[in-house]
Amino acid sequence: MQTKMLEPDIKGINAAAELLRGGETVAFATETVYGLGADARNDAAVAKIFKAKDRPAFNPLIVHLADFDMLKDLAEIPDAAEKLLPLWPGPLTLVLPKKPASGLSDLVTAGLETVAIRVPAHATARAVLQAFGGPVAAPSANPSGKVSATSADHVLAGLQGKIAAILDGGPCGVGVESTIIGFENNQMVLLRPGGVAIETITQLTGQVPVIAKTGQITAPGQLQSHYAPDVAVRMNASEPRANEAWLGFGANPRQAPGLNLSANANLTEAAMALFDSLRKMDAICKRNGLAGFAVAPVPDTGLGLAINDRLQRAAAPRVNG
Ligand code: TXA
Ligand code: MG
């Protein structure tokens, strides 16, 4: 299959919506990372997402909506979730009880009773969702277990020939995936730190989300090894070893081949640069014959929590290829 490149103009948006209606997969820009979309009500279309990504079928997908109007047909909204609705559109995903008549493909939810929903803010994502007019299932547009895509080129590098089209909306502004919140006994549970800082959620709701226990597959996608470059990754390093490149944050300890996530230690800038940097560090290590790279400590506050979560999974022993 030839993967078409589409511009985010009326022609490109309509072509993308038409492909989705025809049961094809289309990657599109969101403010977090690029998503690989398909009609969430069409089993065959959703199956194409899993095939293109080589994603395990037990890992459910996020359903993307143009606005909340469509939400009431798909899911129940617990009281605790109501309080978070002002954060939409934006980099937030809510895991909600699925309505029996949702019409969603069971592949989307991997047979769970809940469904993950997101209303993205990016103009390109909103335009294609509006033009399509229905729920779009979309995981990150990268081969399963690998580094997420924050540009059309990243998508092409991983999925060329495996998906129908890419709607190029430029580089992603947030750079890490959405924050995922679930609900247990009407209490918020943080399933994945992401583009909305926990501090923001606490400020808005007056409550601190419970942190989901790691190792427990409550979010089946929270596999330990994920976002993995080919080379080894070592976190919280004070300086690079002889056989390592260096991914800095703030002032660099000494010269080594590498990059800096943010020379002035700005977490927003670092999040935006993260996945592109992981890809480039891979290439730098290979070019210099280095076994891997060390990463400077990143504070666990604000977007730092999501950055450290992704780095931890990038550094984890590779179990799922
Ligand atoms: O920012 C994002 O969230 C991006 C863009 C494209 O929207 N999407 C994304 O999708 O990161 P993906 O598939 O890479 O990650 C979705 C995560 C997975 O960890 C999956 O297990 C979890 O959401 N998830 C989906 N449905 C769930 C459910 N019903 N219960 C618990 N976790 C769920
Ligand atoms: Mg992903």
C-alpha cells in the first residue's frame, strides 16, 4: 500500500475523512503525539490499526471525539469526571464506563467494560474528527513498543506502506501523550501521567488522583518496556560513561556526543523535544559506535512526571520487542 501524504487544508481534511469512512487508517496530528485513526465502530478498520502497529490485541485504544456531544451515546460520566470536563479539548483522556449501546467495536476496548475517551485540541485533529462526524479510535502512530511520533516524518519512518495516509499537521506542541484518568468508587485514579500536569488536576478539582499501582495491568498498555529506542538508556545520570552519549537537561556536566532536552531546564520545552530527541539519540549512538546514552535527572513536577514515566519505560529491559 502506498501511504498518501495529506496537507491540513480542506482538500486534505476531506480526503482523510473519506478514507476513514471507507474503513482505512489515517495518521493525524494532535497536540500530544500523532494518532493512527480508524472508524471506532468498524471492526475491520480497527483491526487494521492493530495490524499496522503490530499491537497486542489486549491493549485497548483511545476513542477521539470532535466535541462532548457525542460522549453521552458512548459512556457514563461519573460525578468525579464532570469536574475534569473543562480540561477538554486538551491532552486528557478519561476512562469511563462504556454504554452497552455505544456501537463501538469490541476491538477498541479489548473487551473491557470501560472506554477511554479524548477530545483533542489540535486544529488538524478537530477538523478531521468534525469532517468524519463519528468516533475515531487512535493509538499513537508508531510501531508497538517503539518511540511515539511527534512529526509526520516520524510516522512515515515507522509506518510507511502500512497505513493509507498521513495528515501532516506539523510538529506536536505538547510532545507527550495525554494524561489518562480512570475512576474507582468515584475517585480519580492516574493511569498514565501526560500532557495535563497532576498539579493542574488537583487545582481544578481540589483532589489528588490516586496513583495506579505499577506492575498491575489496569491500563493494559502500561507495559514496562515501551517508547524504546534500539540502544540502551540510563536515567538520572550525573555524567556520561565512556561508552555513552549524553541527553542533557539544563547545564551539561561535560562534552559528549548528544543533545539537550532543554538547556535552560524548561519542562514544557523538554516534553516537546522528548520523542524526537530519543530518535536522534539512537542515531547519534549508532553513528559514534556507542552502546547507549545517559540522561540527566529531570524533576518529577509538572510535565516532568510524564517525561520521567516515558524515560523509565524507554530504559526498561526490553520484554515486548
Ligand atoms: O495523547 C494520546 O493519548 C495519544 C493521542 C494519539 O491521542 N494516544 C495514545 O494512545 O497515546 P496509545 O494507544 O498509545 O495509549 C493509550 C493508552 C494505552 O496505555 C491503553 O492501554 C490505555 O490508553 N487505555 C485505553 N483504553 C483503556 C481502558 N478502557 N482502560 C484502561 N486503559 C485504557
Ligand atoms: Mg503509544
